[in-house]
Amino acid sequence: MTTWKIRDFHSQDVEGILGLWQSLKANGVEPVYDLSEVLASCEKDHAVVAVQGEKLVGAAVARAAHDQGWIVFLSTLPAFRGRGIGTSLLAAVENRMAAHGLNKLSALMPETETRVEAFSNRGFVVKKNLRYFERRIPVQRAELGALEELGGRVLPRDLWDRVAGMTAEKELLERRLVLPLAESELAEEFGVVPPRAVVLFGPPGTGKTTFAKAIASRLEWPFVEVFPSRLAGEPGGLAGALRQTFLDIAELEHAVVFIDEVEEIASQRSGKPASPMQGVTNELLKIIPAFRDQPGRLLVCATNFIRSLDSAFLRHGRFDYVIPIGLPDDEARTAMWHRFIPASAVEGVDVAGLVAASRGFSPADIEFAARSASQRALEAAMFDGGAFSTAEGAGVRGPVTADYLDTIAETKATVSDAVAQDFLEDIDALART
């Protein structure tokens, strides 16, 4: 029988590593590290292989992290197991790592892997009562440069949870957008095509931008906001800059692309004479179908004036959903007031009274009134001889009910009754949910 030998990994051994990987998978063993990670460590870290003649029959791959080493991959072909190859591979790769001065060499093995003699033979000890936690980082380092050039960013993971109230809107967006995008394989199994583009419409200040960011946060996708006003100054003009921006976005693996006040570049085309923006609208109408062909991305357009959008812009095939985002109901306003009232003061505040008094307020209006009340209470405490704003607040540090009611009374609602009525009509005529 031809003997086997151990040598360092060579670049031409990649195919052999792939064969070992596939052999593990075929035997029901799910490797801990991805194939891409194993191959990267083969090239950059430490890897040894066992060969019989020209045939690669085993491999051990490891990397060092500070004073600890990790076995990334260890496998031998089934026909060569039980010959001590695994033990020899571990010894060889440990010897290659000696220069790092490691204090510990560790390995993670799938529960289904039963061939652990090689580790035992090399003095590895099984650690009991340990759990392995893993989190996939959604944006790879290589993408960060391109994302920065686009002015995009990765948003905090908790934005979705921080959207106070608006339960109906959140549930609709969760079901229609987030679910099929986050669970794309399951969606495909059910015959659901993940959405590619959506319009959010509603009165000013109702949280359309907040929802767009929250969707990106919920999906853990980069958020890229496109500002037509900034692109207008580019040498190629707005239409050319818009086209190039979307070509750059195509280089990202995932993205939520947001255009606010989209009516500025997609308003009704009158035809004669052609307006300067008509070419931009035409370009945008061409961009969207191409964008829809790219998986792993979502276009979110927001508008306060959906009636002004070009009819071709809203048609089926360009946008999957046209979703209204309206004024918060009582439940949503309650959640918003609880969010903005300091925890130390909330027990002494008549939140139900604030909810009733702020009917017709947008989220932006509520936030403004709450911030104003806090500012007034602070100023009263600091500059009015140390007294608080009202007798009701004696002994309380922070704003009280009267402070909030005063600022509510002085805050002009962003959305008038006429605008609110128009919004209801727009829901009947244009919404697609």
C-alpha cells in the first residue's frame, strides 16, 4: 500500500479541499466554518495536507488570534480514516503555528461529528457545558468603501423596535416587506416574489423616513438615501447622476435605497412644452425596472403629495405596494408620549389627557411638544429660583402634565383637516397594500 505524507498547502490543492468539504456534507456533517472561510485560511493562515501520491486525502487548517489558535478545518477522506492521518495533521499544523507563542489551541466540532480520535490523541480535552453563539455580519468589510462613497450607512439594529406605536403600519410593513425579504427561501417555497420597490405616502411628519430607516434596520441591510438636489450639481446633470448612482448601488450585495419627496423628480409630465424635469422622470422610469432585476435590495420612495406623481410611475410592475402612513391613533400616541416623557416623571403625568389633547398631531408634532415641555421645565428649575413650573410639580424633577398641555396648546398641527381629508381620499384611490 502506498504510504501517505504530510506537506504544506499549495494553491493547486484547492480542488482537493473542496472534495474533502463535499465528503463531509455528503456524510451529514455540517462544518462549523463556511467553505469561503476555510479557503481564505488556507491561503492566509496555516494549512497542511496529507497526500498519497498526487491524491489529497486529508487536510488541517488553522488560524491564530492573539494568543489562541483555532482549528478551522480537519478532515480525511472516508477510505483513509483510522490510519492516524488526522492526528498527524493536527501535530503538523500545530508545529507551523509555534512561532505565534500560543497559549491555547481550540476547535469547534459539529455535534454530528463522531470521529474525534485525532483530537483526543493530540491531547485536546472536550469542554462540557459550553454553547456556541454565531452572528452573521450583514455588511462585509469590502463593501464599506463603496457604501461610504454613496453616503450610505449601516443603521442600529434596534430602530424597528424604537418606532413607538403605529402598530398597524408596522405589522403591514413586517408582513409585506420584511418577511419575504428576510426569509427569501421560504417565500420562494410559497411562490411569493419578494418586493423590490414600494411607495410610502401620507401627510408631512407622519414618519415615512423613520419607517424606511426602520425597514433597513430590521433587515440589517445598508441604508442609502438618494438626494436628487445634491445630484443636480453633477457634471452629467441630474438624470446622468441618478443613473450612475444606481449603477454604484448595484455593486452592494444588499441595500435599502430611499428617495424622499420623490414627487420632485417624478411629477406628472404635461408634454408640451417638455419641462426640464421630464428627462429626469423618464430616466427614473427606466432605472426602476433594472433595479427590480437585482435581488437583495429594496427601493423605498416617500411622498407627501401622491396625487402629483406621474401615473406611469405608480403603475403595477414598478412598485409592488403603495402604502399609506397616516396620523397616529390613540394607541400610537400613547406609546409616543411614553417614549418622550422622562422615566422619572411619567408616573406623575396624565398621559391619557395628553393623548386626547394631541389628537390630530403627527409623530413629529408630538416629539416637538414633548421636547418643548422638557426644555421649559429645565429652564424653570434652573432660573426661577429653583422652583418648578407649577405647584403640581413640587418635589418632582422634570416636566409635569401642565407643561405638556401648555406646549400642546401652542403647537400648530402639521396636518390640517383638509390635508387629512385628502389623505383619506388618496387611500381609497391609490393605495395598494
